Amino acid sequence: MKQADLDRAVARATGETVSTIKRLGFLLAEPSDGLDPEADEHGPYVIDWDELEAQRHEAETRRPRYEPAVA
């Protein structure tokens, strides 16, 4: 499978654009790498999307909300 094929497949599966998937840098895992999905530390190529979304949500709720003022 070529990188472009992988990017398109991930984009279709996630609903993201192909350019977003390219920017995130998905790679095919090699069976010889021996990645354990249950391990606490996955390494630099694994993103916990739920954790990332929670961090984004937390950052948004901490931003001050300004009310429009009429002068």
C-alpha cells in the first residue's frame, strides 16, 4: 500500500480531509515492531484522539469569553 492510498483510506474512515490526514502523518505499522495496544507508552506514532479532543475542549473552556460592548 502506498502512502497516498493509506491517506485516502484514513480520510474516508474518519471523515477528515486528505490534507489533514497527511499533516497528521499516519503510517502503516510493521508487524515486526511488536506494538502492544494495551501498553501505557505507545511511542511517537500513536495519538490518543479522545485525549487530544479532551485537551482541546479544556483549552477552549479556559479561554476568557468577552461580551460585546455597546458604546
